[in-house]
Amino acid sequence: MGADENYQFNAKIYDVLDRTYFRKAASSPRNAVISILGDEPLKVLDMCTGTGANAFAIAGARRNAKVIGIDISDAMLQKATAKLGQEGISNVKLIHMNAANLKFPNEEFDVVLISLVLHEISPDLTGQLLGEARRVLKNAGKLIVVEWEEPVSRFKRIPFYLVKKTEHAGFENFLKCEMEQYFFRFGFEMTQTIHCDYTKVMVLRKDD
Ligand SMILES: C[S@@+](CC[C@H](N)C(=O)[O-])C[C@H]1O[C@@H](n2cnc3c(N)ncnc32)[C@H](O)[C@@H]1O
């Protein structure tokens, strides 16, 4: 099943994630992503933006940033588009596009974000996405990756169990993956990791 078919149903309920797992502002991965960005005018690509949670959070907090969110799922993009009017934010653009074949020139973006995507795609698609992220990122730019992380707290393990139940068989192995080595294979070097609720936010730069 392709991402588009998968997300026909998921789009209807997807934003529950932000109202439950990521509801605490101080430890939300959405806010951690914003904290990494400077105040200078930035061009940001939110690859696989889904319903636009990160794209809108960044655009709202950094009014001088230009944020482009792309996704392959019409259903997810429709949800994101509905928010465009509601949130009164003018510095976000949403585009239907395959992240494996981006229609942007080389070194176009200061920041590329890939949030909650890599754990659920095939190794082939991972290679294509990270290859495209590397191509469109400026040499001094930042790749920001948000991914699930097994919580230490006993109280958080039960809600996290529900996440695991909805994920594919390889999810447990992905959680155990040594991330520095994982990204090194695709030409990125890890510079920072922020641990958030149920997730970690990793900051990477292109290696030389
Ligand atoms: C779990 S959602 C993550 C959404 C969002 N980034 C977030 O942090 O909430 C994964 C998204 O990846 C999108 N996706 C999967 N493969 C894609 C591809 N090849 N090109 C663009 N989007 C893709 C799906 O349509 C879906 O919206």
C-alpha cells in the first residue's frame, strides 16, 4: 500500500497525536524544532509535512521564515490546507510532491525537516529521501529529523505501547538503531540531539 492510500484514513485522526502525545509545550518536539532555528530569514523545507504541524509551528514562530511543506498524500495535504485559512499564517506554502523526487534546485534551503517519517518507510525510500534532502540543503544548512524514541518513564511506556501497536514489524529495530551511524551512511553528521516527549529531535549537517 502506498503512502497516499495509507493516509486516506489516518488523515482524519492524525492531529490527535499533537493533542495527546505532544500536548506539553515545554517537551514537545514541535517546539524543540523551533528552538533550533535562528531569527534570521530562513528558507525551510518540511519534507512529508502531513497535516503541517511543524510547518505551521515554524511559520508562526518565525514570521520572517519562508516555509514550504510538501507531501505525497492528498488527504493529509487537504487537512493542512484547511489550517492555512484558520491560522492566518501567510509564510507557508503547501505543495503536492514526492519527496523522493523534489522539484527544487540544489542548495535551495537553509533547513530541511523530516519529521516522523523515516521509521515507517522502506530502506530504498529512506536513501532517496535523504539523498534529496542532502541535495536541496545549503552546504551550511541544517537537516532536522524528528523520530520516535522509547520513553524512560514507566508512565509514558503505556501510551508508547499504543504507538508500537500501530507501527510495522520493523519499528522495534528502528528504535534501537544507532542514529549517528545511520545518518553517516547518507552523508550527514549529527551535531545535536534533543530528547522530547516520546521523540528525539536530531540536528545534522552535511559532512565534508
Ligand atoms: C507520520 S506522517 C508525518 C507527518 C508530519 N511530518 C509530522 O511530523 O506530523 C508521514 C507523512 O509522510 C508522507 N510521505 C510518505 N512518503 C512520502 C513521499 N515519498 N513523498 C512525500 N511525502 C511522503 C505521508 O503522506 C505522511 O503525510
